Amino acid sequence: VFWQDNIDVDNMTYEELLDLGEAVGTQSRGLSQELISSLPVSKYKSGGFFSRKKSHGDQCVICQMEYKRRDRQITLPCKHVYHAKCATRWLSINKVSLQKFN
């Protein structure tokens, strides 16, 4: 089976589907837990009690929720910050090279 992005599995024979399954395999598409856990984790701090500038609109672009004080965050090498839970889930599904973020 020749692998391509626009495969129509609805029009494939049983044998072609078996071949496709063997070609695709069971390899994970995401990053390893070891690599994900090596990323720095911190806790979100808003502007602070005595700060004149309040932080409004700071949100995780994955879940679109505003950060709350003490939320755990992961910082990628490119300095983008996400909720730790959101980024862990996303990185475990989507294999990306962390090198390209540098």
C-alpha cells in the first residue's frame, strides 16, 4: 500500500485495510513521556497583590481558558507557555521536534 494523506478507507478492500494497518503500525505519534517531563514546569503568578498592573487575558491557547493563580504551566524551549495538563496531552499526541522551537 502506498501511504498518502488522502487515503479513502471507505473504498478499500479488506486486504488493503490489513496492508494499511501493517504499514501504519502502532507507533506513537507523540513525544515520549521522558522528553515531556524534562520540560520546565512552573506555577502561574498573576500581577500580584500589590501590582498596579493586573494580568487579564493571559490564557492557554490550547484550552482557551484564562490562567488562574497557581495553575501549573509548561514552558517550551521557544518560551511559549501552556497549562501543564494541556501541553502534556497535546505533546503526547502530536510529535513535534522541540529543536524547531529554539
